[in-house]
Amino acid sequence: MSVADAVRAMGPGALTEEGLRRHVFPLFSKTLARPGIYLANHSLGRPLDKTEDDLLEGFRFWQTRLGDAWDLWMEEEQAHRARLARLIGAARADCVVPKTSAGQGLRTVLNALPGVPRVVSTKGEFDSVDVILKQYAAVGRIAVEFVECDGEGRVDVSRLIERVGEGVQLVVISQVMFTTGCVVGGLDLLSERCHAVGARLLVDAYHAVGVFPVDVAAMGADYLIGGSYKYLRGGPGAAFLYVSPEAMGGFRPLDIGWFAKEEPFRYERPDPPRFAEGGDAFLESTPPVLTYYHARAGQELTLELGVGRIRDYNLGRLRRLKGYLAEFGVGASGADEGHGGFLTVESGEASSLADALERKGITADARGRWLRLSPDYLTTDDALREAAAGVADLMA
């Protein structure tokens, strides 16, 4: 059964474990055959069976058509961009520029800024963003100011707004903090402040896309980076950079290639080069086309189910897990509108706890002092109870 047929058979309305078992679980027969309880959906999303078939489809075009495969591959690239545009509320598909990592998207923006730009960010950004900003600063490519998070790993946007004055050119901030899952509120206000002083706002939405509805226009993001690795079940390499239509004007990145040219397959070489219209002018050199295929099924399922329905159901899963943990005397944070797709249990031994859980057949992970637990719509209530008991046993 196709993804669309499976979701249609489940019917409209709120998701239920019974409906998911009957209609969606069969789409994951291979990964669900793996023993154990998987609570690391915030890290690597589980793939559909169809993902293997989609990937083979892209390969077969290469195998059977050779150079003629490019037409079909480029059609899939456009479909890939269109699906991502729907998931983030982008006005146009060409605003989405495929990248192999979110960090590559950040570098594209940094490399396009003139001079030695002033950048404001936080000390709570994910490692790839953090290390890129620090290294660019270390070699004199940018001047960066990092704003502290509070003791619970939260970001007070008002503190960033205070730092955004004349001369600041870029602000980099996550929509959901990767350590604690805290949702960063007030991004629209931060955007207003950025635009008032001539700065741009770049949002890292890796822990937001697929978790709850994302609207780039409402938040006023000039740039947004994310990918399919986690909640979109698309595997590594299928990341992207969003560039708003307003930010495209006067923004000419250095990180481009021959696919950014006007009609690249005509191989004309005017000097200076003539670039494609809109977001196509941000494309790079020969793309890794098979990433569009292994990202397809996860994107399709997310769109078919609806991110709003997924969010409601996953909040229910998180609340149940939080409740079961509480019954064992274990406190957890999350399971509310102020958090993303995972719970956290604070412990000075978080990494050791994650390792010990793995030995029990429960896959989770830790970042700093926070153990991260992320059930999804493939996680049964029985699994939640067993996982809570396992965490409690280890902490005792």
C-alpha cells in the first residue's frame, strides 16, 4: 500500500495507536522488526520500507538511462524542494536550496556577507553551528558575540534583542534548543529588531521541522537551515537552506556552482556569469541526487499525516512517558507546548545512563547533563511503560 493510501485508510481526525498499528506500522515493517525500544527519534528518524524502494528507483535511472537520467533526477529535485517548502510554509519552492548539511547552509550565508560581519548567537547552539561560528571568528572572518542560556538551557530572546544594534549583520538562533528541547519564543520580535537595524535572522529549525508546524513567514526568518535526518525520516545528507524572497535581493553567495547558471546544460560561459532566476541562483555544483530519493518517503508521510496531527499525538506520547516516569519518582521536562519532540531527564550521569539503557535494549542519548527521550508515533504505550521502568531502575 502506498503512503497516501495507508493514511487515507486510517481516516481523518486525531491519530490513535490502534489506527497507526493497523495502517502506518506496516509501512515500517523492516525497522520495526528490530528488537528493543527506540527513543532516539530526535537524533535519527526511522526509515519507511518505501525509502529503500525510492532509493533503488533513483539508482535504476542511473543504471538503465545513464546520462538521460538527469531529466528525471532534476524532476525529483524540484519535488524535493516543493515538499520541504510546504513543510516550512515557504512561499515558493525555489526558496529552498538543497544542502548536504545544515552547517553548509550556515556557511553559505556567512561567506556571502561583506567585510568582517558582526554576528550575534547563543552558547546553546548545536555543535556544527557552534564550531563554524567559532572557527570563522578565530580566523578573522566574522566577529561573533555569544549570549548565555539560563541554567535550564533556555534562551531569553529579549537578551538577544538587546544585543542587536547598528552594525550587527546576522543573528543565528535555534527554534528548538537541542539540549533541552525548549522552544524559543518571540522569533518574530527578534526578526523585527533585526530588520529595524539592517540585520538578517537565520533560524536553525532542525529540531522543529516535522515536530510542529513551522511558518517561516510568520517568524520573519530571512534564512532557515534544517534537514531530513531526524523527524522527517530522510537520512543524512538531505538538508536545506531557506532564503526568503526578500533576502534574495542583493544576496549573491560565493557557495555556488554551475547548477546556479541560467540553463546550465547549455554550457554557455558568459563573463560575468548569468545566473538563474530566484532561488535557483543559489544552487551549487553537481548535486548528490540520490539524497532526494531517500528523503522522499519520510517527507510524504509527514505531509500526509499532517504535522499538526503528528504534534498532537506525540505530545500525548510524551505526556504518557512523563507520567510513567513520575510514577517511579523520576522527574522529566517537556511534553508541553514550550518544548519540542523529546523529554529530558537531568542527571550528572546522563551519558552513562544512555549507555546503560542501550544495554537494556532502550535506545536514547544524552547531551551534557540531559538524558533525551523521544518516542514517536511508532512507539507503543507498552514500550513507554517499559522504558520508564528501565530509566527508573538505573537511576535508583
